[in-house]
Amino acid sequence: MNARFVVAAVLLCAFAAGEAHAGKRGGVPVESYQNRPEKEAAEALLQQAMVQADDGSWERIAVGRVYYLGGMKDKGQAIFDAVLSTRKPDPSDLFRVARVYREAGEWPKAKALFDKSIQLNPKDEKGLAELGGYYLMNGDRETAEALFARSFALETELWATLSAAGAYLGVDTQE
């Protein structure tokens, strides 16, 4: 068998496999968003994003975030509810949804999920400091500093330290 033929056959098979895999992922058809009203374009892209998210909780929360913050709270909330409806939701999922509520200016709703996340994962030094920062920026310095102390007692970690420092200056945590 000719070496060039073998190389060409291998490359053709690799290309075909790549195309087949890309087809499974599904491309985003240009006509689904191009020259469409903004909300309609966003909806088409968000529907595609849900397909791409598959069963990933963080990914689905990210889709829900865009719905929620983009003015389609009911659709975002439905995604959050589906992710968190398990008997024992993952603390990181609670934390991510809480971040969305905080970003939306819904501190009481965010606080409840943040607190539950930390209760389920009390050794999350970065989460403790980030939550402390949010408490501080919402006027509760006493709780904030208690959370900072808990965080720093576990480990002195750069991102935790930056969350605390930033909060004193009104700078949000870098996620």
C-alpha cells in the first residue's frame, strides 16, 4: 500500500470523525440569530446553549443566569429550580445561583442560598471570604469579619484574601 494513500486515508477519516463530532455538538445556525430582534436572537442562542449545557449543573446555571439577568426571570428561575431540586443540591450550585441573585440586586434571596451553601461546605475558604465580602458590602461588617476569620483559619489563600480586601473598598469578588 502506498504511504501517501495511507496518510490521505488517515487524514480523511480524522476529518470525517471531526465533522461527525461537530454535528453532534450542533452548530449554531446563523439564521437563528442574525437579523432577528434582539430578544428573539437571544432566545434562539439560549435554547442552543441549553442543548450544549447538557446535564452540566454549572453550565445550566450559566444559561439561567443570562435568562434571569436578561429580563426573563421566570425562565432563569425554572432552570435554577431544576438544578437545585435534588434532595441534596451541591453546595457549589447553591453558591452559583446565589451569585446570580446578588448580581440581580436580590440580596435577601442570595443570602439564604449563600448561607445554605456554606452550611453544607463549611471548609470552603474562598466561599467563606467571598460571602464575607458580600455581607460587608451589604452593611453587616460583624458577620463579614467573622466569615473572614473562619476563612483565614482554614487557609490563607490569595483569592480569599482578595475577596476580603476588595470588599472593604467596595470591589466585587473576581469570579
